[in-house]
Amino acid sequence: MQIPHPTAQLLIETVVNLLDQKSVDYITSEEVLQLSGISRGSMYHHFHDFEDLVDTALVKRFSRYIAETNAGFIALSLTVRNVKDLRAALKRMTHTVHVPERAQYRFERIRIFGRASEHPNLRAKLAIEQDSLTDTMELHVAQWQERGFLVKDFTARSIAVAIQAIVIGRVVDEIADKHVDREDWLALMDRIIDTFFVED
């Protein structure tokens, strides 16, 4: 994502901050312009319309999750020395992202994906960020396959997407009234992760 003009950046940050307080459906152009101190003409100089500004802000929020996940995978690649280390590290990472306190981030990603299904411009912008994440994960998975840590029964990209699906899939239980036992869920996730590994 290229660095926007300072005026555009201020508008984006204003929307990003408002998204911490309310749903995208309740953010108005008037509110954004008032809080940012930017004129309507300037907004339209930098964005096609208000929806374009909101979509850009959503992509910025989404890209924060991408950066966090990429940093985690880079750290893993730099620190693991063998299959046992990688298996333990991936399981720790999975357990960490499945804590209840991170549910809001999973829900936000789902909301952004839902909006993208109805907004082609957002979908196009989001695809760039999503591809960046999957490409980075795929690269690391391929390296672990070459080192003999992970099976080659599946493509590196399939494993990268499956790991992401495991994280987002937790929302299915989080939205329900009757929840899966957390320890049972984590044990299942561990078992799924085990299928990616060669035998020790």
C-alpha cells in the first residue's frame, strides 16, 4: 500500500479511529470532515467518493492484521531449528490467536470480507493485502517443506490458506450461544496442524 498524501492520510486515520468506536454503517462524511478539519472538496480530490475513503480505511485496518501475522511467520523462520521447534511454535501461535480477547479482530476481518463481497473496489484493494499475506506465508511454508519439516502432500499455498482458515473459522463458535470447550478446540487445532508435519 503506497503512502498517501498527508491530507488523504488524515482522512484515512480519522475513519480508522472512528472504526474503533462504531460500525462502518454509522460513520458519516460530515463527521469525518468535522473531526479531520478537511474540506469536502479536498476529500473528493483524494478519493472518488466517501465509500472509497471508507474502503481505504478498512484496508488499512486489515493490513495491520497482515503485518502482525507476517511478523509472526518471519520470527518463526528465524528461530526454528527443527521439526519439534516448528511444531511447538505453530501450536503456540495458534493458541495465542484463539484467545477470547482476540475475537473482536476475527469478527472485524469477517465484517470486512462481507463488505468486500458487495463492494468490488474494496475487494480489489483487499485482494492485494490478502495476497501479500498468503504469499509471505506460502514462502515460509515452502522453506519449511524444503528443510524437511512439513509434508509435501499439499502445496505450500494450500497450507498457508488452511492456517488462515483455522484462525478465522473460530468465529463460527464465537457467534453461537453454546460454545465448544476451549481445550477441546485447541486440541483439535493441534491435531490439524500435526497433519502438515513430517513424522518426528
